[in-house]
Amino acid sequence: MDITSLEEQIAHLSRITDDLSDTVAAQAREIDRLTARVEMLMMREAQRESEGTGGMVLGDERPPHY
């Protein structure tokens, strides 16, 4: 391989690395946004449950119809 070929390969790999870095950063922002949204929905649901039933239902608690 000659120097020009190696320089072209390095430039190509640098561009790919930058593109992947941008993609990972965008995904991290999206995950943060979705995590905040899930937390907000969970808090809203917990508030709705506590207002409607007098308390939060735990995961292993049986529903009232049992």
C-alpha cells in the first residue's frame, strides 16, 4: 500500500467514526428523553392510582376481585 491509499483509508475511517459518534450521541439524547417521559408517566399513574384507590398497588398485591 502506498501513502495516498493509507491516507484515504484513514480519512474514510475518521468520517465513519464521526458518523458513529453522532449516531450514539443522538441515541443517548433520545434515551434520556424517553426515560424522562417514562418517569413522568409512572409518576402520573402512581398519582392516579393513589387518588382512585387510596394507595399505590404493589406488584405482588392481589387485585380486589380475588
